[in-house]
Amino acid sequence: MTANPVHIVVVEDDPDMRELVVESLEMHGFRVTGAENGVSLEQIVKSDPANLVVIDLGLPDADGMSLARKVREESNAGVVIVTGRGGDIDRVLGLELGADDYIVKPFLPRELVARVQVVLRRSGSSTYPSSVPRANDAHPVYEFDGWSLDCGTRSIRTPDDAFIDVTSSEFELLCALLEAPGRVRTREYLSRRIFSRDWSPVDRAVDGLVSRLRKKMVDSGFSVDRIKSLRGTGYTWAGKVRV
């Protein structure tokens, strides 16, 4: 049996909880490293990059929200936040920072495993490293303004044939818009599709995701903003797309 190359780092200061989460994930075939704080996380990923990071918000040496933001800014690793606070504000803030999912303590280990598996499937990392595209001719390739999005390899290329580094959520957002150019994708639809949850009026996770994707595309040379916002409704792709 080939070892699962997916690397997960669990950041949790409580040693008993950290051991429980690590063992639960290892039982499902993942390669897991435990970290007691933000400093340990940084040291681990320098030598062994993570495909996904599970972050407890209540860390002793760093604010979990800030750590989640740092992970999102510096890598394309999936982010699942763990919180002992069940309020909507914590949940919304975590998603706005780019977390792919969250779970509230206390939780069953199998629930966390299930959420991790969903995030990894969305990113294409369930059985392959995130840096290795998977070819699949059954999936469409969308071409737009000289760029292309390949649903099989889950990759985005510029006209210069360079890859754009995006998170699984950013990729899913662009895919949702390109597959239906000119059609309005409501925030409710995008929230269910990308985050697997209902949208609420205070939820800015979709809007934050759009802003981050726009910035990455502009920084990579995309000169026209094709992602149009419809006030109070959602977003649409305003441009030609060839499949």
C-alpha cells in the first residue's frame, strides 16, 4: 500500500487534544505532524510543507485568526479552524480570513476527519500532493482572455503558460463563474458550493474570496476585471469563455 503523501499539521496547545486529533487523522492514512504553537508550525512547514493545517484559535503564543491569515497568505494549504467559541462572529471571521472550514469544540474525531477529507477533495489533494496536477480528460478546460482553467488538473495558466497559485476555494469560485458566463451566481449558491454551508447577510466570506482571487489574477497580469458584482445579489463572469 502506497503511503498517503498528504501532509497535515495540527496546531493545538493542549497535548491530549493534539494527540487525539493526530491519531484520528493517522488512522485514516494521513501523514500528520503535531505543533504546539505558531512557532512550531513555522519550523515544521519550512522543511515539510503542509497540504492542510488544522488551527486551534485559542493558542498561547499567537492569535489563531492571525495564524490562519498568515498560512493563507504564505501558502495554498487548506485551513480548518477549531474553536471553543460557537458564535457566528468567530465563524464568519475565520471564513473571511480564507479558512476552508471550521469546527466547534467539543467535536467527535470522525467529524473533523470528514471535514478535512472534504477540504482535501476540493483541493485535489485527497490522494495526491497539491503540487502535482492530476490529468483527467473527462473534465472540461475553460479558456478565457488567453488564460485557461483545467478542471482535470485543477490548474490555472496564463497566456505565458505560467501556473497561478490559488487555494481550493479560489479555484472553485472561478470554476463556478466560468462554467456559466453571464449567469448570476448568488452568494447563497457560492456559499453552499464552496463552503458547504448556508449564507447569511453578515457572512462576507464569499466577498473576501472574490477580492483575493481578483488580486491574484491582477498580480499575474490579468488586465480586465471580468468578475462583476451585482449589488445585493452575487457575481457573474462578464466575458467570453470557450470550453
